[in-house]
Amino acid sequence: MNRPPLQAVLFDMDGTLVDTERLWWEAVHRIASELGRPLTDADEPEVLGRPVEHTAAWLGRLTAEPAARLADLLHREFTARVGTGIEPRPGAIDLLDALAREGVPTALVTASPRTVAEDVLAVLGTDRFRVCVTADDTTHTKPAPDPYLAACRALGVDPARCVAVEDTPTGVSSAEAAGCTVLAVPSLAPIGPAPGRTVVASLEEVTPGRLRSLVGRPRLRVMSWNLWFGGTKVDDHRAKQLKVVLDTEADVVGLQETAGTSSAELAEALGWHHHQAGENLGIISRHPITARLGDADVGFYGAAGVRIRVDAAREVDVWTAHLHYTPYGPYEADFDGLGPDELIAHEGVRLEQMREALRRIEECADAAVPVILTGDFNCPSHLDRTDVAWPVTRAAEAAGLRDSYREAHPDPGRAPGHTWSPVHTRNEDDPSRREPQDRIDYVLYDGRGLRVVDSRTVVTGTPRNWPDVAGNDWPSDHAAVLTTFAFGP
């Protein structure tokens, strides 16, 4: 089982390491009160953990004052309060020193401007942080994931192997969207526990060992990947496929379009286990395969699965499915103008294929064994294009399977998760038309003994468009989907 070590600890500043969140609240409250609009508890989401520009724009909408003038007033008021003295939060310095002794890199990740961060660093000690990311350093700040992703890039670490320490719901949202494990130390606003999140009352309760345990919990990384004719459209495709598997640190990969030999060849090169079903479907696993599930001679479309033994106490069923590619709903919606009823009616072939896959999964299921279904379904999700009740994904949901990507990213507007297509931005048959971009590849699971820690799409480099794809680093016309699961309720 993959037990990733702690690669870095990423600290929010205001309210987490220093008691400035209250100073910020007081500064905003004073300016707002002078404008006849004193703050209430309901205003916390617009103030706490937010950069000055966001709060100024929000307050400007309420008071009809120019946002630029308010930003200047808020900045001056807050800076004056910071200048009266900054006190580290209880346990902050001790934790930073303990991490330094154990060689764990740290970063400061704040929604405050650099001028304020420098004042705080003068108190905490600049040398305690290898990286400092402020509101001035990214286009989007919290709650967007950009600041934490920027810190991870600067440190050269994997977000999934980092713990972010935060004190506000806004900051928690930012860190979780970046894929970090979160330790929340609420200051003014309450924060509840959640998958991948631990809540404590004070940093005095936290040690490097405790932080290490948060990312050392047993996890399973599962990837769904359509290889695109086995990858043969791209030069050196097998080496590039292997690099993707190794770089993502996937534990199990459900494959489609294997061209008959990809599963065996990838598994042999990796020293892994594999199952090839028919000419198209395959699964490779770093963990032993204890059973092969479904029809080993399944046709080009359909589903096949394996049972893997993760450790002495845990087994997991992992399936891969590929559903028919035509008729393609997004084309019929965007190009032909079909309405919801017609689109749903045209999903009949895929719906029957999904029902058959679900039937086989149910036949092989063991109540004690979690089930994961990966696949290229060749259709959108009803959770994304909500104007159409897309029946294929609804059938999977009705069978008790959850969409891991949409659980990790509930808002399709903020995180569309498109997997079709990184190499098709214009329609292949009519380049005058933009190719619809949709999420058609999935990692679903039944929730028994598994919870989602992170889910993301994977594309290497910046692929060139079809047909100029031979030199691409990414050897597919689909993005992959990678979900990290933790074991437990």
C-alpha cells in the first residue's frame, strides 16, 4: 500500500500563525461602521480569510463606495493595527522549530499582500519558511487553489503529500481544492471535520509526528485512462505511458483502448500485476490480483474487473468499462440542437451497456469488499450538464456508485474536469466548429470503506492539437482521472 511521507507543511498566516485575523475583522468592522453598515456574524465569509480586494469590492456593493477607495482605507487600517504588535498563536513557534529540526520544509501561504507578510515574517523569522506565497503572487487567491498549488510547485512537492494548516473556511476550501490534507485550527469562524480534514483547538496539540500521520494513512490511488489505440498515435508512447503511471504514483489503473497488449506490456515494465479482457479493456495493479471478474472475452465495449489484495486486511474490486462512442450527446446538443428528451432517447445503447456492467459488478460483489468502477463512458454526467438527466451516470448513481471527482469538486462551474479532449479543440470533421469539452471519463465508487481524499484530471505538458500529436508528451486524446481514496468511514 502506498504510504506517502510528509513532504511539506503549508501554513496560512493570519489567524493561524499570528493573531491578525481578529485585527483584520476589527479593521473591516471599523470602516464598515463608519459607512453605516457594521459587521455581523453573517458577514464572516466575505471577510475572514479574504484578500483586501475581495472585502473592499463586497463592502463597496453594500455601501456604494468605490472599491478602490475602500481597499486603501482597509489596508491602512489593518496595517496600523498590525504595527501595534503581532503575537504568534500559541504553539506556532514551537511547531515551526520542531519541523525545522526534522527537516520538513514549510511555506507561508497567505491572502494578505506581501507588505503585510513581510511585517509578520519579521516576527516569525523569515528563515523559518522556504517559500512565501502572498496575494501578490497569483492571479487568483483563496478560496481558489492557486496559492497552495504555487507553493507546492515552488517547493517541488506533491499537494497530496502536504498538510495545509488553516484557520478559516475560505482557506480550508483553497487547500482542499489544491489536493492537500488539511489541519484546521479555527480562529473566529467554526470549521467542521470532513474527509481529508482534521480539526484541532490549538497548534499546541500538533507535533510533526501528528502531521506525518495525517498523510501516512493507508491510501489507494486509482486512475482511469483511455490509451487511444494503445497510445500508437504518439511517438515513444509506451515510455510516455510508463512515465505517467510512475509520476502520478497510481496504484491501480483501469485502461480502455489497450490495443490488446498494453496491459501486459505496461505491467511487465512496472513489475506489476495485470488483467487483459478482450482486445480493449485492461487493469494494471501494483497490488496482487486475487480474482478476475466478469467476462474475460468481453467485446470491444463492456466491462471487466479484478479483485486486488491491498494488504492483509483489505481487498478492493476495481472494474474498467468502455461504452459505445456514438451517437455522441454533446455533438447532438451543440451541433444539432437536440433537446433533452431526444438526447436521453439516444443514450439507449450506452445505457444498456452500463446496466450490463452494473449487473456483472453486482454478481461478483462481496458485501465486505469496496467497489470502484473506472471508465470512458462516452457521455456527460447529469451532475455536470444539469439541463439533461443523462441516464448512464444516473443509472450508476441509482446502483449506489458515487462520482469521486464531483465529490471532490462539487461545483462543475469552478471545476469542470473535462477529459474530452486535450488534443481536440476544433471538431475533427468540421474545424470551423469548436469541439465540445466534456467530462466523459470517470472513477466511481460505492463508498463501502472508502472515502475520497482527492480527485483530479491528469494531462502531461501542453499537448498539440490533432493531427500534429506525434511529439506530444501526453500519449492520449483523453485526460486521465486520478482519485486518491483513504480507507475508513
